[in-house]
Amino acid sequence: MRPTNRWDRFPLLAKLIRLVRKLWDAFDLYVVCLHHKDKFLRKRGAKIGINCDLIADVRNFGGEPYLIQIGDRVTVTHGVQFITHDGSTRLFRDKISGMNKFGNLFGPITIGTNCFIGMNAILLPDTHIGDNSIVAAGAVVKGRFPTESVIAGVPGRSIMSLDDYLHKTQQKMIPLTAVDRRQLRKELESYFFANE
């Protein structure tokens, strides 16, 4: 079996190169970009609007961050994965002439302005999420979704309008006056466990 890349003949050197790349990325993120994830991702080609809250790890933006576009005031929570390619096409690299070693199926991911992407959601290639939309935690999303959508499920689908979600939220709101975490804990414990 022949080596699949030029460094496979020198495994120690390949490990050293991977280590240097990881160290450079860490230096770039924490020192050069001062841990500003948006700045770090923009340097890698991602188009990110202003006032975004990127909680997800920068590694979750995949190998092609230049295929990702995020509008203004978007929250990307913990564990969200951006997948801009179909890596399974690598199985056919010896069967289809012209197949690239990276595969040949890629697609952009676009998130409109003022959106919320819930924890551990997975956004697949060729996904467009319209402005003022919510992606629920754990959703697996692919396709085009109009503005003011609430998207949930596996596979992700629009389950209600933003107006319906707003009405539902208003009915379930808990009256709170807390201004810090300590007060919040006290109010929530009192609200949920006062009768125990």
C-alpha cells in the first residue's frame, strides 16, 4: 500500500508538523487575536457580522471556515458543529476519475441576522437559515429555511413561526428580578422548590 500523503513516509515528521500547526493555531487565537473567536475565524475566511456571540469552539467551524457566512447579532452556542463538506465521498476517490483527495461535495452555510443556534446543533452543507430564526438544541439542519423560523428535530424542520414561539414564551415566562447569579439561584430555587 502506498502512502496517502507526502508525510506518511516520515511519521515522526508528520506528527511534528501537526503539533506545530496546533501550537500556531493556539498562539494565533489566544495571543494574536486575544481570544476573539470572530477575529480568528475571519482570518481563516469566515464572514462574520458584528455583535455575534460565538460560544462554540473555533474547531467546530470545520476545515473550510471560508464557506461560512454569519450575519449580525447571531449567537452560536456550545457544541454547535459547522460541516461544509461530505467527507464520505472519499470512499470513491479510486472509483471516480477526477475525485479530489478531499472529496468533491462541498456547500456553504449561511446564517442570517439576529439568529440563535442552540446547543449541539449540527449545520450541514448547503444550509441557509433566514433572519430572526432559532435552531433548537440538537437539531441536524440542512436546506433553506425562511426568515422567522423555529427549526428543530432530526432532520431539522420548521416547527413554528417566530411569532408563535414568542407567544408561547410569554405564556411560560417566570417572573424574575435577579441582577446577579446569586439572586437568580435564590429566585429559581424559591420558584421551583418552595413547596417541598
